[in-house]
Amino acid sequence: MSLLRRALLSAPLIASPAFAQTEIRAHPDTVVTATPPPLTSESNNEARLRLWLSPGNNTVVPASEFQDRPGVLSLRDMFEFTPGVFAQPKWGEDSRLSIRGSGIARNFHLRGVRVFQDGIPINQADGSGDLQELDPTSFLRAEVFRGGNGFALGANTLGGAINFVTPTARQQEGQGVTFRLEGGSRGFIRGNTQMGGVFGAWDGWVSGTMLNQDGWRNHSSGSAGRMNSNGAYRWAENAETRVYFTYNAIQQDIPGTVTRNSATQTPRLANPANVQLNYQRNIESYRLGTITAIRPNAETLVELGGSYVQRQLDHPIFQYIDNHTNDFNLFGRVTWDGSLGGFRNRLVAGVNAAWGTNDNRRFVNLSGVRGAQTFASWDTASTTDAYFENSFYVLPELALVAGLSGGQAVRRSENRLNASLSGSGDWGFINPRAGLLWQATSNVQAYANVTWSTEPPTLSDLVALVPLGGFRLLAPQRAITAEIGTRGTVGDFTFDGAYYYSWLKDEIQLFAGQQPGTSFARNADKTVHQGVELAASYVAGRNLFTAQDSMTLRGAYTFSAFNFDNDRLFGNNQLPGVPPHVLRAEARYRHPSGWWVAPNVDWVPEGFYVDNANTRRTDSYTLLGLRAGAELMDGRLGLFAEGRNLLNSRFISSASVTPIALGNPALYEPGIGTTAYAGMLYRF
């Protein structure tokens, strides 16, 4: 995604020379290229400056945060030092993702966060999605927009948005050839090759990855082949068109949730039903997208683009699910950073349109083979929105921010076996936003905002309600979120902190069905989400044992308090699915010869409830790990190794939530025991 590069780098509020120099010094991944930089992409440093032009807790996670480690599979590995992002692994490469409590009642797939790769949606048009298609070895960075801070990406949900960005050949990370090879516990092996080059007005980059693993638990083996690529033509000095293409072929066995005793006493065992029926999730997908960036003058950037995604899901579980989806997306955006009445003014405005179809079929599951057909529907969804966010600088250091988004969501399901089980619904929404952005010093910011959000329901939630009364039983989830925070650098100390409070109406939660043991997505009356997000790093020492060595301490803490608000069934109970406290910390010693070592700790001092009734909860846990690596041959050769959960602690990583946990329910995902990985990377 391209942004207003020259305006950002000359902006007095954020990108003053002192501030830019601080960012470059604090983040050594800054891109320096010999060729003209792309119009359709940015360096990590430029992206960080752009995200900090918004009055909210936005974070750039550079690839250096996770690509100097082997065995990175899940979002948890990528965002362990990104507070507010709760991403716990389930099995294979799948994770349960929630930001600020978004979608915590969702036990499968994704809801409540808009996920993109290079601006192309990972979500389907109804907002649902899978995370297995992401390849962490191929990214330049991830951009995290918490809550209502993702206006420009069409993120009108409580959780916000994440955009994963791949390199281009006009950036240092995308030039030349890179080989990467990793291996480790339980048959894990992964290889990746990347190459890129610039040929006059043309440039191109491609990455290919092959992965195979036996899995830590029984019946959790998987394999994947992935390709990510992009190419561009610079058809004028101020205009560029880039095309993206991604292919994924993923096969994954599903070990399933088990009882609490099984999760803690025999954690490697799979659910017997998953083995008997050969539960799997197999995906083949193609993603094609394009973006054209035009800069008519130094103050204005116009971006136009679109994408097409085709996905085939073969998913034998309680039934054999066969989904064939097609999703189309179009967007347009203009960024203007200029002068209005003698005052600096920055405007971002645009439109997004998504339309998708799902040929949704189910069959009897005969141990991973299709039997007789049981269900068939033709599902369609569309979501269209328009938005603007304007920052008016009443003082050179103080901006007043106002924004508005509005749109329409349509969901339809045509049952092809029983027309009476069809349904449809459409909802309109308007979400205002207001905020303040204050540059307290050249290196420190403070901000505040109030943002409205609306989350229309997904098709899978709606279709399940048709026998009970139809789509009308589920309304969109709405919220008002107030947020204050600060971020910056003071000497060797870098910090980022935010507090938020969300008032929710009609939060989409799970409530008991008419039959014992069944549950459906329904609207709670009122709920409250509040939390604290803290991250910091500190260079604790230099020249400790030899000249130019260093010790850096870093940590991330998330506090989450999500509750019903005088609910008629559950009173003020805690919402299930997320622990109240998560703390992660690391101490990294770096030697001037290039090697480094980093012990780390992952501490969850209090477990979380797994049901609305608050009758069952998980336990606290502490995990210890050790990472090490070396950068040799002027950075062309990288070696890295990691040991995880070195004390082989038994813990529950994730769980499926339920209204009331009766008896001894199989709701728990065991955490992974002691594992070790090693790898190498070579560039030329």
C-alpha cells in the first residue's frame, strides 16, 4: 500500500528531522535503496510515521521481530510483543485471533478483525476468514490498527485491522536472492526462496515456501506450498501500477479440543472423534490484486485498486464441508496533506466495496471421504463503505481529528435443498470518529479518540439461525470506544501505552440453543470491554563485557477486562476466552561480532473462563524459552536457533467457549511442550 511519502517525511508534527532521526536510529530495519523507491509501497520507517499520524494505538511490526527465529508458524509468534493482540495457537498454523476482545465467542475461523495482505482482504466479503494462508517468511512487516483506528482499510469492527506487507524489488529486502532453511521438533522442515530485481521501469519479486510437519499432537500433521509475488511498471515519474499474485495449497489434520484432564495430563492425544472421522482443513486459494498510485503533486496521492480471490475449502469435520468461494474487492483512496486557511490539514478519504459468493455444500463424513449430500446453499455477501478522516492542525503540535464512515452490508443464503431454509438481511451503518493528536516533544506523542464501530454478522452465524426464526434473530454488533495513549522515545527508552473502554450493544455472543449442548450466535444486551496495552524496550547497558556490545530489555503487557453488563442471564460475569493478564519479556545480549542470545518468559498469571456462566476456567502458566543467533559475512549469512517451553510446562493454550460448561466438556486446546528449532538464511 502506498502513502503520502514526501508529505510524511516533511510533516512538522510527526516527521520532523529530530523525530525521523530517532526512528531511524531506534529501528535498524530502515530501508535504503539505490533505485527510486516505489510509489505503491513504503519502507517500514515510512509506514511507522504514517500510522503515527492517526490518534490511536497503531503499531508497525517489522519482519526483524520474527524472521530471526526458526519455527515461526502462528500469529502468536509474530505478535508476542504487540500488546492488545491475543493470538493463541490451536494446531498447525491456525490461531485464535482477537484484538480488544473482538470475536472472542468465535470458536472457528475469524471474525471481528479485518485482515489484509498487501491491501488485499484475507477475509471473505461477510467478514469471516482463515489465517492459515499467511506465510511469515515472506513479509516485510505487519501493520496493526487496533479498534477504530483502521478507518482507511474499511475496518468498521471492534477489533480493527491487520495488514501484512510483502517486499518489492525496489526495496533492499526485495533485492537479490535469499535462501532460508529451517528444521526442528516433530518433523518440522521449511524452505523458502526469494528473489527480486529492477529492470528499468519494471520490477518484480517472488517468494516460494514449502513446509512439512508431523505436529506436536497426534493427528496434527500438515504440509503447505505457498507463493507470493508482485511486479510493477513505473509508467511515469509520478505514477505506478503494481500487481500481486498469491497461491496457497495447504493440507492440515485437526486434532481437536479435548477435556481439561486430557489437555493437562495427556496433551499429545487427539480427540478420538477427530481421528475416527479424519478431521482436516485443506485449502487451495488464488489471490490476484492490483494497485495504481498517482501523485499529481507533492501534496496529493491517489490510489485505485482491486482484487479477486478464489478459495476451495475441503473440510471433513462432523460433516464433510465443501466450500468454493469467490470474492471481489474494489477500493479508491485519496490522501491530501496541504494547507487550509494557513493551517496544515491532512485528509484521507475513500471507498471500499466487497462482494462474494460461496457454493456451500455438506456431505456425510465417511472418515475423510464424502458420503451422501446433506446440505447445499448459494450464499452471497456484500459490504460497501465510504469514509474520511481529517486532521486539522490548530497548532503546529496539535491536531483536531474528525472522521466518518458509513456503509451497507447485505447477506443472503439460498438453500437449494429446502427453499424454506433460505434467508436474507441487510443493514446500514454510520460510524463517527473524533480525536486529538499532540506532539508533546519532537520524540513523544499523546493522543485520544472516541470511535463508533459496527460489525454485521457473518453468514455462518446467520444460516445456523434459520431453523429458529431466520436472519432477523441476529443484529449487527455496535460499540463506542474511548481511547487515550502515548508513545515515543526518551534516550534509550522506547514506549507505547494505551487505555481503552468500549461500551457494546448487541455483542455477538454464544447462547444456549433449544436442545441440550447446542449453542448459537445471538446478541447480548450490553457488555463492556476495557483494557491496557503497554510495550517498552530499554537499552540497559553498553560496553558490558567488550567494546560495542549491548543488552536490550523489552516487554509487552496486556490487561483485559471484558464483562456482561447486568445481563438477565449472566449478570456481570466475565466474558470467556481471553485471560485478564498476559506478560511477555525478553533480555537480548548482542556481541559486536554478530552473535546474540535472548532468554524470554511468557507469563499468564490467571487463567480465563471458558463459559458465560463462569463455571470452568483454565490455569495460570509460565513458559521459559531461549533464542540465539548470529549475523555473519556482513549480514549475508544468518544463523538462528530457539528452544521453547524449556521446562515442558503443561498448559492450556486456547479453548472453545460455550454458554454453560456442563459435565466434562471437550473444550480445551493443549499447549505445545518442549520443542527446538534451528535454521539458516543466506543472501546474495
